[in-house]
Amino acid sequence: MRLNYIALAVPFFTGLMLLEYYFSRRKASGGIFHFREAVANLNVGIVERLSDVFMAGVFYFFFSWLHGHFALFVIEPGGVTWILLFLFTDLLWYWYHRMGHEVNLFWSAHVVHHQSEDFNYTVSARITVFQAAARCLFWSVLPLIGFPAEMITVFLLIHGTYPFFTHTQLVGKLGWLEYVLVTPSHHRVHHSSNPQYLDKNYGDVLIIWDKLFGTFAEEEEEPVYGLTKPLDSHSFLWQHFHFMLEMYIAFRRARGFRQKALILFGRPDHIDARIRPVLERRLSFRQRQGPMPGALQNYIKVQTLLVLAVLFFVILFEHYLSGAKLVLLSLFIIVSAVTTGAMLEQRRWIFHLEFARFGLLSILLLVTYPDMRLGMILMTVATVILAFYKTIGKGYIRRFFPTGFFE
């Protein structure tokens, strides 16, 4: 069978997240995990993992094309060349990561990774497809040097695993390794909003680049995690697009070429901080967030596990899924991530998203089993739901939210 065994990363890393949660509870450090934050983090990671199904081949083709047409040297796999590839990759990562904090265009893709006010293994999942594309631009230097696409692809899989283990508060300082590698202590600094920690420790595997280029800071006082101006939202869509919208508004307001260029290529503090509250009032439509009702929390847990299982299935069997099935399953995963984010925000309109998910599953069933009777049954169910849409929607809201919650 032609299975994609990269799918095993889904249960492997999910298992490590659960293991970290277990040990944090054992060490009376349960405060490092918060339900809303953890689920929001997983939502972002789920969609990014899904995007790899479509983008991995594109990146490989891009690297192969660059190597075939523009490579400066002919590099063959070998002990020395693998070491050189490691050093070049890690150095490029440093500059990609640094530009991701210092250039607004790149920050708009990277900001999602820093929104969580928790710091644990689930935060490592907060990678967006936009961020993956930005990385690809920086890593395109590798095939231009002469590294073949096969070497790059294999090594990036290995290189991309290491940062997962630096997103934890359960590991202290690691002695002499602190002088060479990026450790959890170093990365805690990077994710902090403490003034003395801002824009520090960009390295991925080696900390030597930060020490060489003057961006190193040692962990001394306890870090405060998240953005300097907290986002205070778990909405999947708002997390992804709020800074892009802020840039758009700032760009429209800017006068002259220089000011507009600063909005795109300047630092994030060139964006007027007063724009976000205006956008939040116009677009966010935040409801009052009370304590998470037990029924809703359990439902979100089940939904998250279901979507993780669907993601595992899609990646594992991607070569056996037709284009239609792959698109429908992908849309179901994406809409589910948006739905769960809306549940975390306790929005009224979550029922509309649930109906959309029902529609996607119905079409998937008909594509998989094109049977007239099944079609009639699904059509009848959809008709009944539409006929009593408001009544069913109100019942759905009452099921998960206490009476008067939205008043």
C-alpha cells in the first residue's frame, strides 16, 4: 500500500502534548495549560498539517526546479555536505525568524505563533500556511547553492521536529547545552513579552547565531507569554487575519511611497496601535465570555479528537482519496477549526457552521456512496432542518449555554 506515514506525526505529537499535560498536573503546574488556549493552538496546527498535503509537493517541485536551472554548485549527499546543509538551514532559519519579527509582511504570517498566553507543547502547533510559504522563500537559497531537493526535503523534516521540544516550561536549564543549542529556557525568552526579552533568541537548533548577531538574552526573570498587546481572542479567523487587516487599514491611511513602504517592510510598531480596537468593534462582535459550560467543553473535546482523527486519515490515505473526497474532507477540517474557535468565543452563529459541516458530510457520503435512497434521506433531513431552522438553532444554543447567557 502507498501510505503516507508522515500521518503518524499526528498521534505522536498529540500524545506528547497529553504526556506534558499529565506531568504538569503531577508537578502541580497545571496553570501552564488552559483549555481555551490549548484548543485554539491545536486548531491552528491542524489546518497547517492539512495544508502540507497540498503544499509539500509544490515546495519540492519548486526546490527541484531551482536546483535544476540555477544551482551554483553540484552537491552530492555525504557526511560533510549533510553537516553543511544543517548549518546553512539553521542560519537561514535564524534570518527568516528574525525577519518574521522585524518586517511587517513576515510578521503578519508569524504573529499567530506568538498569540498564545500559554507556553507548552500545544503552542508549537501554532504554525500557519502563510508562515510555511515564507519559510520556503528563505529556504530557496539552499537549491540555489546546489543542495538537491531530496536532501533538503529529508533534512527539513528532521530539522522541523526539534523546535517542538523547546516549547515547554517543565524543563529547566540544561547546563553546557545552553551554550550551543536552543533550549526550552532560550525559547521561553523568545515567547515572552517582557521588555528585556523582546526580539531575542531567534535560533531554531543552534543558539550560536543569536550570540554572533547580538540577539541573545538569557532567562533571568519569569517570562510573561503572549503579545505585548494581548489579542484576547480564540477565534481561528481573527487570529489569522487581524494583523493583515491592521496593515491594510494602515496602508490605506499612509501618505506617500515612503510611509506605505514602512507599513509593508517596517517594524510592527509602525502600525498604529489604535487600529485594532476599531477593527475589533467592527468585525469581532465579541460576546461576553463566561465560564465554559461543561457540556460545551466536553463537546469541544470530542470535536477536536474527531478532527484530529480525520486529519490522520486524510494524510495517511491521501494517495487513495479522489480529488473530490480530498477537497470535501479538507473543507470539513477547516470549517471544524473555525467552528471550534467560534465555540471557544461562545458565539451565537455557531449553529450555522454546524449546518455547513452537516452539508459537507452529506456531500461526502453521496460522493462515496452514490445511492439514490441515501440521497433522498439526506435531502429529507436537510429539508426538515431548514424548515425548523430557528427552533433547532435555539435548542442547540440552549444545550450548550446557560439560560440568559447572551442577554
